[in-house]
Amino acid sequence: MYDNFGNILLIKNDGSTNEALNIEHLPAGMYIIEISNERQIISKKIIKQ
């Protein structure tokens, strides 16, 4: 997970196919989540209010 400035905030590499991320400690704002496997990388924006 990255912030608006490209700083890495959270890394999870457990190989799970169904994972929840706890972002309670992060302030409100926009973040980018990057999900990857051996074939593709998907980036999604999320907004925490």
C-alpha cells in the first residue's frame, strides 16, 4: 500500500487469496493498493474517510 507521495506504508506477502488489510491507524486520505501474482499486477485507489 502506498500513499499519495509513493511512500510504501504496508507490505503483505503471505500468499493468501483472501486477505483483509487493517488501515485503522492511517489518517483519512487516498491510498493505492497494489495486488500481484505471477501473471499480473493490479493497482487500485482507495479513499479512507
